[in-house]
Amino acid sequence: NYCELHKEECDRIANYDHSILPELDMSPAITNKQWAMFITLQLADIYSTYKGLQYDCVKELNPFLGESPSVTKMFVTKTAVLTPAIRHDMGRGNLHPKSIDQINMLMTLVVANNYDVYRRSKRNCTKIR
């Protein structure tokens, strides 16, 4: 056995101070497909919200946007909020493939709800735009 013959060296290695070495993040990266889905769902949220807001019975519920925001306002607000939040989380190592999958699942539900609101408003409400 090597350590029996070189006990001093093995003890030195076993007691090495690892705190001087940088910690490397070995977790898998978020894929281009996941980012593409994230962006697509953000745009689908804006579009589906816009479609619903064309009817008199539909109002935006996000208090930061007001009851009837423009597409530009929705896009700028999403970009202004999400970009620094994503950069912050990525810089701290808090954004992982599983997190993006969960966000994308939530956004899928949001978009599905928006289209449901749009379909119901198309049947039951008056188009104003």
C-alpha cells in the first residue's frame, strides 16, 4: 500500500486546506432549448394578454401594468423585471435547469389561462379594439 510506505505524504494530502481552491460549479447548464421555451412563453403571455384585452370584459390584473396596458408596456416591464432578476440568480448560482423547467411550466399555465379568458371573452363580450 502506497500510504503505508509514504505515510507523511499521505497525511499531508489528507490534511490539505481545500479552502484556497476555487469552488467550481459542476451542475448542468440551462440548455438553449430551455431558454428558447422561456422566451417563447414570455412572448406568448404578452400576445395572449393583448388578445384578451381587446374585449370590454377583460382587464389586466397586474397592478404594475394597469387595467389595459399596451404591448410595448408589457414587453418593457417584463424585460425590465426579468433581465436583472435572471442575471442576479445566475450570478449567485441559483438558476438551474430544473428551475427553468418549473418557471416554464408555470408560464405554460399562465398562457393557457390567458387563452381561455380570450376564448370566453370572444364568445360573451364586446370587442373594443
